[in-house]
Amino acid sequence: MELHFFYDLVCPYAYLASTQVEGLAARTGARLVWRPFLLGGVFRALGTADDPNEGMSPAKARNNLRDMERWAEHRGVPLRRPRGHPRRTVLALRALLAAGEGAARAAATHALYRAYWVEGRDVEDPAVVAGALDAVGLHGSDLVARAGEQREALFRVTAEAAAAGVFGAPAFLVGDQLFWGQDRLHFVERALGGWKPAALPAEATWRTGSQP
């Protein structure tokens, strides 16, 4: 079975998921497909703000930051908020696509997540992207040079994400089941084992913040 992992480098929760998803795939025997996409492109397709943090209340923003920190500690991984976050990730995402699929894209993904969310570096800078990729044995300058050729490929993956129902990052697709959030990985693992939750009754309705 395949596990499609949709992510953007700008998302801290997608970074946290990237530190766990390979182990999950190995445990379940799933083929992991790395799908870098432009989160802002999906937001625009949905008619929402490019940066959802802009409309966040101060109280929610503080809790959101603490939530990231708690999850990073729980996962046992470093996490620091980069200066000037959120940065544009178009160049870096295109470089990931230029790296090809499989092990090369996985290594490139980890390298660029480390540059942004561990070292706090600016992934808009071609030299930063090239250096991060060089550090994991890839030809960074070549991939940066070829990134411009991936414009349509990035549009395509972003459109495929939106068509699959993706509305945020990280997102995971197992067959026709979509899961959102690094805190849903236990559901992803169960789905890879054949689990499907019972369908809701057709007449069921849900209202945000209401109780039955």
C-alpha cells in the first residue's frame, strides 16, 4: 500500500511529521511517496488567507507556539522558529522536485527542514538551499539551477493535493482516506493496516462548538 505525504517546508507540524513518517512506513510495509506542495496555493484555491496565523488571536498564537514546542519535545526533535517566518518556500520546493523521487527526495526534504526549522536559515536564499543539499551528498547548485524547470510540476502537485481534499499540512493519503495533522499519525498507521472508521449516518449534522 502507498502512503502519500503532502507537505510544505514552511509548516512546523509538517516538519514534525517528517521526522516520524519513514518509521511509520517501515513498520507497516507501506511505500512512502513524498509530495511537496505549495501550501499557499491550496489556501488560495480554498479562498482562505495565505498565512492563517494573521487572523489568530494573541491567546491562540501563544498556545499554538507552546503546542509546537510540546510536540517537538514529545517527538524528541529540535525546533526553533526561524527569523522572518513564514518565508517563501517556492525555490526550495522546486529543488525538492528536481531531486527526483525516493531516497534523494527524502534526503533533500530532511536537509531543507533542518536548515529552516533547526538552524533557522532562510530557504529563500539559493545559496542556503544549495548548501543544505550539498551537505547530504546531493548536487545542490545543480538542483537549484534546475528548480526553475519544476514550475509546472509544483503547480501540478499542488492541484493534485487540492483535488484530493487537502486543506492544510501535513496531510496523508491512504487509498481514499485523507488524514490531516502530525497528531493523526496513529490513525494513518491503522489505515495502512486496513482500518476504516465506521461511516457517519447520512442525516448526521455537525456544528462547530455545539454539543449534541
